[in-house]
Amino acid sequence: MKLYRQIRERNPNAKLVMHMHNAFEPELPDKDAKIIVPSQFLKAFYEERLPAAAVSIVPNGFCAETYKRNPQNNLRQQLNIAEDATVLLYAGRISPDKGILLLLQAFKKLRTLRSNIKLVVVGDPYASRKGEKAEYQKKVLDAAKEIGTDCIMAGGQSPDQMHNFYHIADLVIVPSQVEEAFCMVAVEAMAAGKAVLASKKGGISEFVLDGITGYHLAEPMSSDSIINDINRALADKERHQIAEKAKSLVFSKYSWENVAQRFEEQMKSWFDK
């Protein structure tokens, strides 16, 4: 918002819109500020703090054409995963707020209860070179090493490769420890036709609906509760139907084509007067 204020000071009559992707405590912009956010959660956050601002929702989007393409068929083979193995997938930053270490602790127990199960972790475990995040990444790597070959650290992947990783998953897990403004991993996994088990914090619960378009992780979250939720989702006979319903939802609401249309409509409503 500092940049917004600087631009406004230099161009008092400029048509400005802030596109906020996270919950930042605002520094008093214009009384008639216009803000776009991706979720109802974030809309409520800014409306509470900036009651005079105009806040509208335009969600983040995904490339529908990418998720219509046939996925790479030999990725399981490349990762040395048997075709009949159950695959859990985590994708995201290796960071405390994302809950990956807690998921690894849960998986360490889970693999003693279920046979032929793998956890694939997509994310760069060396993104931070120092500080608390680097220490956390080391703990994650140590936990993965202790689990052994049942945990596959796939490293960071480019966006155009992610649909191949979603394709091999039986369940995509989003164990966020903080309120997410949105969650592109969940949207992309749903676009790939995969069941999502996610934290219900923040904006995720607006489209991952427990038992309807996905599954919620119980709170307070623990390794045991995660195990119970994974088993519940994998045992659900309606899981594939739920995943298909979720796929239809995200294609109808979150493709870039739909998002661009909503963005254009919002700009017209604000400025074409």
C-alpha cells in the first residue's frame, strides 16, 4: 500500500486498483480506494479495516488448456512408484506455515498402518539459505530421509509440469497452518480431477467443501488427526465423484477465461460511469 500511496500522490486523478493477494494491515489509502481480492475471507479482512473502500472478489485463475492436456504417462515409473501404490501429494513451499513437517510426521506413522503407500513432496527444500526457514527445511529433509524411499522429494517443479504430478496422486493434501487467502494448489489439483484434503482455514473452505468438493482436515491439527483424515478420504466410496464435482466447479469459476471476464466486468462497474 506504500507504493499505492506514492502513485496517488504523484497522479491524484489516476484510476488505481489494488490487487491484494494476502492479508496485510493497511496503511490508510484513499477513502474511496478500490481493492480486488481473491476470496470472501480476504474481502471481509479489508472491509473491516477499510470500511470506506470498495472491495470486490475476483479469484485467482488457472490455465484450463494445460489441464485439458493428456498428462505424462511415465511419471510414476520415473519416480519408481508402482502402478498400484497409493500416492499422497504435497505441493508448495517448504515453510512452517504450510505444515509439511507435520504431514511428514503423520506419514511416518501412516506407512506402518497402510502398505504400498507413497508421499510425493513437490517444493524446493533449499529455497532459504539461512535463518528459521532454512532450519525448518533441514528438519523436513531429515524427516524425509528417516522415512526413506516411501517419501519422494521431487524438488521444485515448473507450473507447466504440475499437472503431471497431480495426475499420479490419489489424494492431494494441503495442511496449511495459517489462514490462506486462496489456494492455487487446491484449485489446480481439483482441475486435474484429484481429491483434495485441505485445511479449512481462510479462503480454502470457500471452494473445498467437506464431503462435496473435497475434504477438510480436522482442527486442532495433529499427526494423528491427519492420519484419520487421510484414511477417511481414501476410504470414501464417493471420492472419485467428489473429485469430478470439484473439477467441474473450478473449470466453471476459476479458468483464466472466466477470471478475465469477471475482472473486466468489475473494471467497467467502477470506471465506466
